[in-house]
Amino acid sequence: MTPEFITGFFMESIRTAILLAAPMLVVGLVTGILVSMFQAATQINEMTLVFVPKMLGVALALLVFFPWMLKLIIGFTENLFMNLPTYIH
């Protein structure tokens, strides 16, 4: 194994992890901003008000994006196992 291969494999695994986490993180961020804007407009300063909409949004994003995420992780794992003999040499 060359240092270039290890670096490339590490970058591919980090890219896959970021792509898997991105939908839920983006939905959580957008939901948090919208609820914060609502809190600022109504001057309601309840800290727990953000929690429930964020959790519902993240759960909904997970349901919507799960098939794509599953396809992505299966493709990464298949590529890893198919090329395992090459990686060993």
C-alpha cells in the first residue's frame, strides 16, 4: 500500500461519511434557524422549543433520504470488498 492509496482511501471514506450526515445536519440547521427566527419575532425565549421541531425534521430527513444513504453506503462497502485483494497486495 502506497501513501497515495491510503490518502485516497481515507478521503473517500471521509467524503462518504460527510454525504451520509449532510441531509440530517442541513435539515437540523434550517429548522433551528426558522425556529430561532420565530422565537425572535414573538420574543419567546424557551430553550426547549427548538428541540422538538429539530428532532422531527431530522427524523423526517432520515426517512426521506434513507434509500439514497443506503445505496451510498452499500456502494462504498461493495467497492471495498471487491477490491480487497488489490488492497492487500
